[in-house]
Amino acid sequence: MKALALTLLAFAPSILAFSEPRGHEFRAAGPFDSRSPCPGLNALANHGYLPHDGKNIDYEAINKAAQAAYNFAPGFYRDALNLLFTFNISTTSRPNETFNLFDLARHDTIEADGSITRNDIYFGDDVHFDASVFAPVANDLRLNHYQYSDRFVTVEMAAKATKNRLDLAKRINPEFNASTQQHVLEYVTTALYLLTVWDADENAAPKSWVKVLLAEDRIPFREGYKATLTKTREQLDNMIEAVRAVAGWKP
């Protein structure tokens, strides 16, 4: 039944749609709202799980938002936030406790060259979604091709799409920063988006869910998304390992 619903939604999303949780309807960012290079965090703000202005966010806010929207285990983001505060990139009045989403755009800290949805800072904007960057990624993921037998993004597809994007970025960006930090982060965000919208029954991520999250900074509630299983850091680590194995990443 779930597979049938996903297939129908893929072919007729405007006709068949699920409702968004009351109080967490999607509302796009305004001109004075703070947003980051991360679609998943932006989506939490766009749906009101985080403050819609994206400002003065602390660990507890992230922890509660990620549990409520994505069913991430308590403490899922602890290491990431510790890293953020170690980099000392917060621009809030309490830089050791809170941050604004835009702070995550500081280059070669949390943010790195080769994003699959954002352009490199060399080209001027590493925060906002860039359709020209995402188009070849979407093509590799076959996000615009919907058939019953071709309605999911697999680990293999995601890994190869990200590798192609990284290879392209390294060719066209004369200042591509192949730093230690950039290398450590390679494929982590790919594993994270997969885990966020992962369908454990299918061992893959529905294409419609991937497309909405990455291209619209929106949680795909209207497309049937439900976070029924708790997602842990161990699962993320396993996903990172699986993605990197396909891509041929080496430490």
C-alpha cells in the first residue's frame, strides 16, 4: 500500500497530497530570515520546528526540532554543534551557546566546496539553492524520471551523483579548497540527507522526498513523509561508510 501511494504521488503530486502537521506548515524564508547551506536545517526553520527567523538557536532547540521532525535520536547533533562552537563562527551575543543559521556558511568550517545544492563561495553565494548546480545532480539521481521500478534513490546513486558533483567542482573552481576539513566532510552530507528521508522498508530514499528536501528546503510531508523509525548516529556512521565505499573515498 505504501509503495502504491508513493507511485501515485510521483505521477500526480498536485492531485494526491498528504497534509502537513498542524502548526508546522511550510513557510519559505523571508528577506530578513537567517538560513544556512544545509537544506535539512533550513527545512526545520521553514516548518517552525526551529525559530522561523533562524536566529539564536541553541543545542536544546536543535535537539528537540530534529527529534520532532526527523525522529533523530536525542543528542544526534551534539558533535556537530560542539564542532560549530569550536570553530568560533557564531555571530550571536552568546557565541558559545547559540548561533544563527547563516553562521554555518563560514567557508571551510562546517561549509565546504562541492555542495550538491549550493555553489562554491568562489562564485559568490554558498548559501542559497542554485538550480544550475543541482541540475546535474538531479539528473544523476534521476529525480525527474518516475516509474514504478525507478522511484527510489539508492546509496549507489547518491554516492555517484555526489562524486560527479565533487569532480566537476574541482575542475571548474580554480580556488577549490581541498583542505583536510573539506576531505573529512566529503559524503557526510550525502549520508545525512539519505538517512533523513530513508525508507527502511525499501532500503532506499523515495525520489519525491529527496527532491523536495534538497531543492525546496521543505520536509516532504505533502509527499507522504513520516519519520517512523528513530535514526541514530550509528546509522549515520554506517551510511557514511556505505556511501564512501561506493565513491572510492580514502582517508
